[in-house]
Amino acid sequence: MKYLQLLFLCLYVSFATAQNITVVSDPSSPRAKFGAEKLSETLSAKGFSVASSDKFKKSKDKVIVIGEKGTDFWKENAKNAKIDDSKLTKKEGFQIRTQNNVIYIEGTDASGALYGALELTDKIKASGKFPSEINIDDSPEMVLRGACIGMQKPVYLPGRDVYEYPYTPETFPWFYDKALWIKYLDMLVENRMNSLYLWNGHPFASLVKLKEYPFAVEVSDEDFKKNEEIYKFLTVEANKRGIWVIQMFYNIIVSKPFAEHYNIKTQDRSRPITPLLSDYTRKSIAAFIEKYPNVGLMVCLGEAINTVDDDVEWFTKTIIPGVRDGLQALGKTEEPPIILRSHDTDGPLVMEKSLPLYKNLYTESKYTGESLTTYTPGGPWGETHKQLSALKSIHIENVHILANLEPFRYGSPDFIQKTVKAMHSVHGANALHLYPQASYWDWPYSADKTKSGERLLEMDRDWIWYKAWARYAWDSKRDRNEEVKYWDNDLAAKFGTSQEAANNILKAYEETGEIAPKTLRRFGITEGNRQTLLLGMFESQLVNPSKWRVYPGFHESCGPAGELLLEYAKKEWNKEPHSGELPTQIIAEITEHGRLAVEAIDKAEASVTKDKEEFERLKNDMHAYKAFADFFSEKVKAALLVLRYSYSNDITDLDKALPHLEKSIEYYELLVKLTKDTYYYANSMQTAQRRIPIGGDDGNNKTWAELLPHYERELANFKRNLEKLKSSKDGKIETKEGKPWKPAEVTFIDEKPGTYLVKTGTKVYGTDISELTKIAPELQNLRGYSFVENDQNEKGTHLKFRNTKAVKLVVGYFNSDQKRFLLPPSLETDAAGNAHGQAEVILASAMNLKDLPRVNIHTYTFQPGENKLDLGKGKVLILGFIDADQTITPRDVGYIDAGEKAAIDWLFY
């Protein structure tokens, strides 16, 4: 026993006996100096007398030397140490060695020296002791470990479009708060994160001035000076902490003053690249590189450019030349990194064409889209990751938007660790770009309501989100058992609990960590922010998802192989064997996850002694997750019985469905109760881009209380239709056919296209295969506009017209993914895809042509004035204008192909 006591005393020197410590660091290295300051602060707080120096001197007192391998400082101050640093080669790596009374912290580079100093700081904080001897080697797995902030808002600014948010104190007051920046940057460096992404549509007009386009600046002179000051402050403070600031922008977007000067739109997906657009953007990039040479650029080619050919041309002839122009103005030749965001583009093709022109290119792609769904990714999206990582440049995994996690707390270290492992092993990536867990569009605040009315900072609320991702980005291979102990200790310290209670809190996090991912990947329409999962889904969306356009590649890429609801119901009826992950399996699992989470969090409550208000919020989230899982499970049970009825025609199947639908309302009422006084909203994007379960137009339908009446109406509709079926003579309801829509007149500008009557027998392209054979009654008074088939395929479809009152243009999209047909609006890839209310299908399966795919009807609304429609390349039907004021009832007309199953969603309307 005495031996053990002596050994313990040898390992640590108590703070009471060690009084003086000198911290020696390189004054020419901001990162080593910052690490030294943090270490000194901790030592001082523990009662030491700390001195700082830039030169090592022999002393009886403790000395800490912090420096970078190979520098003059290190050679001079560590020359007598005889330290072997031959294995210190990895970027941002460090080693800590003890010799006599001196601790040497050596980094491969400046960041390594910083991280070594922070590692020693953390050891002292955790142990409460100063180590008499410490020998550590460490380096990160992932090269980039970054977080992002959206310079964006929940709603559009007046007179502006998506992503258009100038940097001003009125729009982003927090951007100019230096104390907030220090807090955020300290959080990043404490988690060893080394990059910060700022997302904005067109930041240049807030940050640089162009002599050729002086009118393009969209902020006042006073705000411009504030932007210069805060941007400089941010980059200097970030650099101290080893953080690379990266400015992201979309293409092709120009500033509002620039657009008004030339009478063009700020963004127009269908417009071609012009010399003016290219020159302005190239000069903007050059000026930015010249002014902020240490700030990176991330380029999003998608969303405001229409074709991949345009993407390649824009990147190679505008973006890269702009960076080179900026370097030339600086007199530099070393290429700064450019990050190519592989979204709504062909990333591998763009890289193939660009690498011969510019070598220092990084790639970035969404992990599994805009939600967190799985740690077993695959499918076509996974192949894109593999192709990009195979280029041997740095490939970055973007954990994006998290549309299925908003707004409840999420912190499952197990799920996150497995996900990071998959990024390495499945996708071949080696970098992380992390979005806020929730409230991206409302940063820096979370959606929580508090008793005091004070807004919570997202970075504080979601501390475990950042810590877990950063921890496993540094090292994903940590032992699971040891990780449970690590997080137990963390949670025990945060909430002042016993280890047992902390483990129950961790269990609650882990159990709820599976609910949203499993639910979305098996039942969702999309992984994008078009869908807010935790607000629920309508039965019509469960039993007829195609009407809502299931995003191509989603289910194959975002989870393990399995069956979707319609496929499961069909196999069940046909008594065919099932395979993979099943809908019934998932609803059983999510309800069990919810039950176990609530059981665990409730057990922990009595032990909590610290941060009790936050624990209550966390506990409420766990109960809300359970209520959601129970609600959704009942909806799926009802949907399965409704789908069975579509095969059996046995009305008892619908009778069995009714109690499940009624029960779902009870659970949803509980969800309303749990959230009404605890959350301002479910989703931070509060625009018409959000469509599922219901449109978010004008900031509506963003709370559970707002959604409840819609679900109650759905139940009432189902009951009414069930009674009609029971009272009918033949077990069928005579459906009312739609009434013809009222046409409207417009005056064409320039050239008026030819017309045709929308009626059976019309050959819309003059060919036999394009003969109309079935037409919904709503369309039968319309006069369509004829286009040459090859022109639509090669040039797109364009109309320019004038209207004196609001009109809707009726457009027919062929239900096909073949390239010769124009794809319908996709909010996953075109953020302006609902600018005219065109995103939703108004009439599904509403027209049949003799030998072409069936047609779904969308409508585009145009206000009075001069208007134009520019659609991309591919066949599409322009079926005429109608009066915008008339009532239009969306429905599934049901003109399907032979052998197909008719949609059953009419039961809920």
C-alpha cells in the first residue's frame, strides 16, 4: 500500500507544492501563443504563479516549451532536449515529452503545437493535478473538421429571393458581436475543429467594391466598413485557433443593385451564361481573393445554373480564372484551396475538366442528403462520394440541414461514431463539414421557448452535437466501452448526477437517436428540407407518395435495403416473402426506442443537481420523441390496413384502420401539449420551399398546434368516406368529376406560339405517339401551346407575355425520369422551385398520350404585368392559362397504366 502511495506521489505533483511555472512559446506563431495563453489561464486558476517567455532558461521551477517542429524557435529552445521527432509527420499532430522538470510540446505544424498545448490543458482540468511526467502522441484522422453558420434567415427579405441576404446589422445583428464570435470560436477550438463555413448566396457585394461595377454594392458605406472590420477580426481570431474561414456562395446569383441596373433577375436557373454575368462574378472573386487571401472559397454550382455543361463552363472559365486574377494582383502563385460542392451537378465530371487547370481542389458532398438517416449509406449517392474520394484530393462529408431532427435535442454518440466510421470506410472521405443540429436558418438561436423569454444559443443547447462529431472526426476508432464511460462522466459533470443517472441520460440520447433516422428512411418522401419529419405526415402521403414526388435515389442511398410501405402491402397481400428492413419492423422499433428513452430519462431526474432547467427541457424532448413515435406508428398501422383494402375491397379493413387513426390523434394532442409552451417552431425554414406534410407559405404551419386541425380534418374525411362506402349499394362511392377550369387570356410579347385544343385525338407534337387519349375534365376547355419537340429538347421552353390580372399557367410534366422529358420542379436541387407555386402536383395522372408517359399537372402563378416562363431542356406540355382566382381542388385523377394499382388516397379528401 505504501508503495502505491509513493508511486502516486511520483506521478503527480500537487498544486500546493508546485508554485512557479514558466510557459515558453514562439511569439511569431499566433497559434502556439494562443495555446500558451489557454494553458497559462488554467494554471493560474489552479493557484500557480505563471510566467511567460519566448526563450527557454534553465530553472528549478517547472517549464513548458511549446513550438513547431523545424522552426528556429524550436531548434533553439529544444536543442538540449534530444527529443526524437522523426515520427512526428502527420498534419496537426503533436507529441508531448517530459525531461526532468521540463515538458516539451512539439507540433508537426502550428496547429499541432496549439493542440498539444490544449491537450495538456485538458489533462490538468480533468485530473486536477499537474503531471510530473507526461508522454503523449496524437494526430487527427480527418484533415478538415468544420462547422457552418448560415448567413441566412427563416424567411425571405422583402423584394428578395432565396439565399439573398446582404451582410447588415439589421439582418444579422449577431454577426457584429465580437464576444459572440469569441465564444463560438473557443467552442470550435475546444473541440479541435479547424474550419468554419459561412453560407450565403452572394456575399461579395457586402465585402468588396469593384471599380467596373461600383453600383453593385448592396450595403451602405457605413455597413461596408463594419463588414471589413468584423471580417478582419473574425479571420485573425480564427487563425489564432487554427481555424480556416471558408466563404460559400451559390451560382449564378448577382447582387440586387447589379440586377436592377441591368434589368435582369438576381438569379434565374434557366438563363444562359452571358459575358456580363461572367465578368462581374470573375471580378468579384478576384477582388475577394486579393482582399481576404487567407479566406477559402466553397463554390455551389447547383440551384441557380441549369445544366451540367454550364456548370463546367462556369467553374473553368469564371470561378478558377477569378481566383487566379486575385492571386496575380497579390503577386502570389501558390494556389489556395477551392472547395467544389457536388450538389445539383456532376461533381466527378466538373473535377475531371477542372483538375488540369487548377490542382488544389477539394470536393464536398452531402453525407445522406439534408437529414441524418443511417450509418450504412449506399446507393447512387454513395457512388458519388466514392468517385470523388477516389480523386485523391480531400473529400469532405457534409452533414447537412438535419431536416428530420429539428427541433428536438439530438445527441447519440453511438450513432454519430458509427456514421463517421462509415464516412471513412464506405465513402472514402477524410473531412467533416457539420451543420447546426437544429435552427440553421435562425442561428445563433435555438427554437426553444424559455420561462424567462430569453433565447437559448444553439451552440450552448447542442453542445453534445458538436462535441460528439468533433471527437469522432479526430478519432473514430475509439473503444465503445470506454466511450460510454467518457460520456457518462461528461453528463454527470453537466447535470451534477451520479454515474448511474448519467448513464440513463446517455441511454435516452441513444434511444431517441434512432427514431428520426429510422422513420424518415423508411417512410419519407425526401431527405430534404422540403419535408419536416417531426411535424408528421398525412395518410395520403403514406399511401400515395408518388403524388408528392419521392426524391430519386433517396431510399436506396439513405439506409439499409428494405421494403417501402406500398411494396410491403403488396407482398403481404400476395403472400410473398419479405426482405430487408420492413415498415412493421421500424414502427415497432421506434415505439420501443421512445419507451426506453422516457424510462431512462425519468429515472435520472431525481439525481440532477445542476442545470435543472436544461434537464427539464431535455426530458421534455424525450417525451416528445416518444409521442411522435407513437403517433407515427399508429398512422402507419392505419395506412397498411387502407392499402390492404385496396386489394381486398373488404370494408372491415377500413373499420380496423379507424381506431389506429383515432389513436394517432390522441398521441398528436400529447405532442401539441409537450411543445406548445416549449418551442417557437418545429422548422427554422419557414417559406414556401417546405411542402411536407403541408406548405409553409407565409411562415404558416410550423408548429404542432397548427398541424393538429389538419390531422383532425383528415380523420373526419376518412370517417365520412367510410360511412359513404357503407351506405352505398355496391360498396363504391360515386366520385364527382372535376369541373372545367376557366381559361384566361394573355398577350404574348415577341413571338406567339401555335395553339391546339386540349381534347382527345389531338397530337400535341404532330406524331401518332403524342395523341391525347384521356384528359381530366378540368383541362378540357384549355388551349395548349405547341412547340417543336427537338427545340424543347435542345433549347428548352420559353414564353414571354403580358397579363392584366393574375393567371395560372397549366403545365403538364411527363411522369418519367428519362432525360428527354423535363423533370418537374425539385426543391431538393432548385431552391427557387416554388417561386410561382409550381412545386406541388395539382392533378396527378391527369392525361394519357397514346405512347408516352402519363402526365401530372402543375400550375405556375403570375401576377399582373410583363412575365416570362423559362423552362429547361426536355419535353413538357404547356396547356394554357387559367384565371388565378378560381377554386382549384388538387386530386389524383387516376389515369394509370394497365396493371397498375389505383391510388387510394381519395379516402382522406
